[in-house]
Amino acid sequence: MVDNCIYNATIGNMPFIQFPFIEVPKELHKLVGEPTSGTRAYRREGSFKECGEWLEKLGEYYKGDVGLSTSSVVLFVPVSRASVYKRIKEGKLTAFFFYVTHEETRLFGAKRRAKERPFIVVSVSECKAWAEEIKRRVGFVDDPNESLFKESERLLQAGGGDEPTEGVTN
């Protein structure tokens, strides 16, 4: 239970900020697949050719906003890849997965459908919003004369080297 005086002086006066998720309309589900329950992770399977078409169509629909790989998120948000996957799993980041599948023959002639590792893309605008969210949480102040690299280093230090978590101890 939170003390009412503290709540009213701090949390009660904080503006509620809605995270700006990208919209994924129902008609787009044919292209991106259905979301995994409790997340914003959309999964689809197909051939390499279909994967290329999938990525192009995503880029066209979202006007270039979607297409950032999970390993490139660090260009916008100074967090580890594990933090990116954690955020996807918690439903706090929209992600599109494409599993390339193919048929293979096993040792005694049995055929099975095999899956490759997925191609995963996320939204640039959501990553930028995530960075702003971290800045607000740690009280980070922007320096207009600072390069993006220096700002990222400073934010990484302020965030403890990973996405700041409140009340979590190892």
C-alpha cells in the first residue's frame, strides 16, 4: 500500500503517458500473421521468397517505420538484445517474426517441415518512444551540443547498462 501523502505528491501528479504503439489492423493479419497471446508479436511462416515480399510489404505499409532488426535497436535505445526480447515477450514492443520453412527428408526417408531461425523486425518509432520512456524514468536531461553516440553512452550509464528496472534486485 502506498502512503497517500507520497502518492498525491509524486505519482498522483505525474501525467499518464500512453505508449505510441503502431497500429496493426485486422486486414494486415493476412500479411503478418496472428499475434501471440498476451504480446504484440506477430508470427508468419513461408519461403525465402515470401519472406522478401513480406518485408517489402511491411516497409510499404508502414512507410519505412518497420524493418529494424532486434540487434539494431541499440542504435536508438541503449539496451541489450535480451532487453529487447524481454520487452517483446511482455507485449511492450511490436515485433513481426517470419520463419522460413522448408521440407526436408530425414534419415529413413520420412519428410518433415523444418523451420529456420526467424527474421524479426520492429518499429523505429516505438524504439524512439522507448528511449524517451527510459530518459523520463532515470531523469535524463538532453544536451543539444552532444553527439548521439555520447548521449547514448551517458544514457547507458544512467540506466545502469541495461533497461532500468524499478525494485528488481539480483
